[in-house]
Amino acid sequence: MAGATPQSTAQTMQQQGQPKNYLFALVSLSSLFFMWGLITNLNDTLIPHLKNVFQLNYFEAMLIQFCFFGAYFVVSLPAGALVKRIGYKWGLVAGLVTAAIGCLLFIPAASSRAYPVFLGALFILASGITTLQVAANPYVTILGKPETASFRLTLTQALNSLGGTIAPLIGGLLILGAASSATDRLAEADAVKFPYLLLAIALGLLALIFAVLKLPDMSQEEEQQAIDHTTGGSAWQYPHLVLGAIGIFAYVGAEVTIGSTMINFLGLDSIASMKETDAAHYVTLYWMGALIGRFIGSAIMFRVDARKVLTFNAIVNTLLVAVTVLSSGHVAMYAIVAVGLFNSVMFPTIFSLALQGLGKHTSQGSGILCQAIVGGAIVPPLTGQLADHFGLQVSLAVTIICYLYIAFYGAKGSKPRHA
């Protein structure tokens, strides 16, 4: 490996008539991005559902996101070490199996009628999703040219958004809809059994498929990047990675907070007085905006620097949330829904910018970035605590701070610097 260079490797492959083609691997990985988008955004309907079932306040209801995204903080680094040991492919399989087990645990959780059991099932489910993210995100970034990493990750994240867009519709129909016909409040808990059983079956089938798939081994590419870009140390020595981790924390915290509170927000008398099943459709629009924005963003980033796009989107979202907090009625409603459109490219852009030039530290860097997704566990409960004291609409101002930091990262903090 020490004598290899990107040029000599490429020349060898061309001489052998074997140009690198990672299309099949990227298509296969896209299904995983779709699944974890679907599972993650089901929480947006699960939160108001369990809030009603167990008569929770906002802070208690947001413990759902605390347990779900808290798994990223606990599991990300061990998952990064696991992926480095067993490879990207088997890391994906391990994540799928763990997530399937978490989904199955929703059945005894519903039967026990105990909120803490639900939280435990969510933690195990999220542990599997975390492992998937740690394996899949860097895998996508190195399946091709480094300069198009943001583009590839944005496209695969578009599939994540598609799953997230469908999730509120499924949750509204199978969870909120089924719960509305239940005879008593505790019986409403059973509404989660069927959808999460279906998810467990789907994840199990995907695990079997990926176990038999022949995916490219990218260890050579990682080692080659190590020769070209790094000479030792660890991922923590790169300031743009550390600042990027804070950016991921801020972004996920803001995105999850808005998605988690939207159904209750639209139910406020000062906003739209909507029923939960109707409000779920607007959550779909929120995630659909992210889906559409990722395709638009992918096209724009062919011509415009990714850092400029990230900065622009963050500034727009800062203004949209400010309008949401300071206005009422349909103005506030459409402003908060529009945030999804400008959220679109933030995660993949921050992620790929933060991993630039890490070489052999890419796996460790991915683990650090995925660990930063714990923002989804911290910001929503903080917002819930403020909502219990000052009202839900005012509490959303917390996300303004998040978007202001992302604007800083895009404008300045994302420029690679080796400490």
C-alpha cells in the first residue's frame, strides 16, 4: 500500500479494463437512507400519540427524542470502531439487525402500557440506526471522487427525506388514526404494534439482502487517502471537523425540534387549531420541502460552492423561525413549514465538508459527527422545558441560535485547517 498512488491505481484499473463504477453500491445504500428517514420521522407522530396516551407534558414527551438521539452519543464511537473492525458491509448488516430488534420491542412495550419500556425500545432501535449512519455516510463519501462527495451524499439524503416525507402519512394513518378509534386511552398504546412489526420485517429482509450482496471493499481508498493527506494523530486534530460536529449538533437539534413540535404547534388556537391527523399532513409538507430542496441543492452545488449554499440556507431559516415566533395564524404556520425546504442540504453538506481531507481518520471522524447527532436529544427537551413555562411558540426561538451557528460554519468554520 505504501507505494500506491491514486494516479497509478487508476492507470492500473484502466489497463485492466476495469474502471471504477460504484452505481450499484450507491443504489443499494439508498434503500438504507430511505428506511432510517422513515423510522426517525415516525417519532413526529409517536410523540403526540404517547403524549396523549400517558398524559405527558412537553418535556416528558420530548424524552422520546432524548432516548432516540441519545443513542447516537452513546453508540457512535463504538459503532465507528466496530465498522473499522468488520468493514462497512457487515457494519450495515449489524445496524439493520439491531434496528429490527428495537422495532420488535414495541410490541411488549405496548402490551406493558409502560412509557419507560417504550423509551428503552426506542434506544435500541436508534442504536441500530446509529450504526447504519456511521457505516453508510462515510461509505458514500468515498465511493467516488472527493470533489463530488457533497453531491453524492445530498442525493442519498434525498432518499432519506423521501422516507421522512412518507413517515407522517403512515404515522397519521396507522398510529394516530388507529388510536382515535380506541375504546380507552391505554388501549391507544396498541396502535403502534402493527406499523413497527412491519418495520421489523422490512429491516430483517434488508439485513439478509445486504449479507449476500457483493459490495466494493473501500479499505484501499481509505488507506490511499491516508497516504495522500495524513501522517498520524487523530480526527480531533482537524478544527473543521470539530466545528462541523457542533454544526451537526445544531442542525439536528433544530430540525428534530421543529418536526417533533409541529403537530402540537399547529393545534394551538393562535396558529391553526388543527386536529392531530390533519396537522400530520403539514409535517409531511415540512419533510417534502427537505426532499425537494435536496434535489434543487444538488443541482445548485454543481455551479455554486457548497459553503455558500449552506450559509444562505441557514440565514433564510433564521429569518423563517423568527417570523414563526413573532407572528400568528397562517403566516406562522407556513413559515415553519418552509423551514424544511432550506434544511434540505444542511446535514449532507456539513457532514461532507467536515470529513474533507481526513484520510485514514475518516471512520473516526464519521463516528464523531454521528455522535454529534445527540443534538436531537438535547435541544428538543430543552425546548419542551421552555414550552412548559413560556409557551410552545416562544420556545421555538431556541432553533434560531442553531441556525445562526450553521451560518457561521458555512461562511468560515468549514474551511479545512490541520492543527
